[in-house]
Amino acid sequence: MPQVLIIAYGNPLRSDDGVAWRAAQAIQEKFSGSQVEVARLHQLGPELAEAVSGAAAVVFVDASSEGEPGAVRCEPLANGTTEVNRFGHAFSPAAVMSLAARLYGARPPAFCATVTGQDFSHGDSLSGAVEAALPVLIRRIEELVQSFLNS
């Protein structure tokens, strides 16, 4: 199992919503597969709990719709219990982590790395603000991964 699991999610055909997939590609090229596993998904689901349970650390990467376009945030995800929506199709990072804790007793440290998008319309190109922020997002994720690998 990898030491660090990166879960990039969003829709690459909805302009800025695809930023996580682009960041994931850059990260995957920088680290070995035995150290870092990268998953690109359209949405989070309960099946991720098993993958999370085998990782030493987890980084969720997504576009955000809140804040100034291009703003990059990287925040720890609190280890707690979150109610899981049993009737929905999409889970939050907190719900995935909560499910991993309940089913497998796994509580690896987790972070959410986001960049605020500007354009979520149909298309496969990023807005100027998100394109400019992409290197910052990648660098922040690399720093996180490196800190996990060094500890």
C-alpha cells in the first residue's frame, strides 16, 4: 500500500472543476507509485473507505466554488465522526474519512487542497485565475506529500 493517497475529484469537462485532475497528473509524475497513489474520480463514494484505510496519509484535491477565484487552500481535515448520507451518490472527504474509521478503525491524517474556480461551464480549459493558481496548488500538495514521506 502507498504511504500517501491523493484523491483528486471533479469533472474535467466542466472547466475549472477539472483542476484536481490536472494537479493529480503533475503529482503522479513526481513521486513513485510505491510511495504515492493517485486516484482521479468524478465524485467521492463509500468504496474509498477501504483505500483510505491502507494509507498513512490522505490528500483530497478539488475545485471550490467559495472564495476569490484562484485562491488556494490546504487545510487539515479534522478526525471526527461525520454523518454519512446513505441515500446520496456523492460523499464529502469528511464522510469518507468517517466511514474508514468506522469500518476499518483507520484514522490517517487527511488534508483538503482546493483552488477556488471561476468557470464551471462545459469545456476542458481552465479559467485564467485557476490556470495561474495551478502551480501553487501543485507545490502545496508536493510539500504535504514530502512532509508525510519524511515523517
